Amino acid sequence: MRLERTIAALGFAVLVSVASSGCRSDPSTPRGTAELFLDAHYVEIDLPRALPLTSGVARQKVEHEIDLVKGFEIDDTTRKPIVRYSFLEEHPGDDGSMKFLYHGKILVDGADGLERRWLVTVRQEAEGWRVTNYQEISE
């Protein structure tokens, strides 16, 4: 009986691990880079983690945002909003860039929430795909 429970628990852990690994964004793809950026910037509110995924205008924006929140500690005790997003569409740019449009929902302390659209532009650079610009559009 104990062995069966151990095997069942191990099987469940493997299943969860396989399922969750398939959900991770791939930084070697344009869309994966855009989604890793959205995760770091909007979902986890981890601007230092978002910064290496950027260059150009996007990097300047994130650096400015980091400066704005200096002195404010965001840690496990911080009440953060719940942020979810879904992919809407992609558009190739004439300059080799890719633009991805996402729909976001931001829930704060049980309120109705905010709806946003995020347009994320990525471009292939020597280091790999990088977010070169992003903008938030009110619904």
C-alpha cells in the first residue's frame, strides 16, 4: 500500500513537471521572448528580470521604471495584482521585427479589474531576440 502511494505520488509529480515544462515560453523565439517579458514585467512585477530581455527604447523604458520604484520594496509580502494575459495576434514588421498583441486583465483586491492590450515589438539581435518596444493600450 505504501509503495503504491509512493509510485502514484511520483507519477503525479512527473506528470505535473512535464505539463508545466510545456507551458514555458521559449526565449529563442520571438513570441517566447515577448511572453517572458510580459511575465517578468506585468505578471511578476520583476523589472530587473525583464531588463535583460530588452534593448533600445524598451530598455530605456524599463530602466526609467526601475528608477521610479527605487526605495519601494516589492517582495513576497507585497500585495500584488493578479495579471493574466492571452495572445491575440502577430504582425511581421517590414524591418524584420515581430509585433505581438496581447489582451491583459489586471485584478486588484477583488475589484472589477482593468482590461489592457499590450503591443510588444521584438527584433533579432546578436544576443538573440529582444523586446525593442512595448506599449499599453487601454480597452
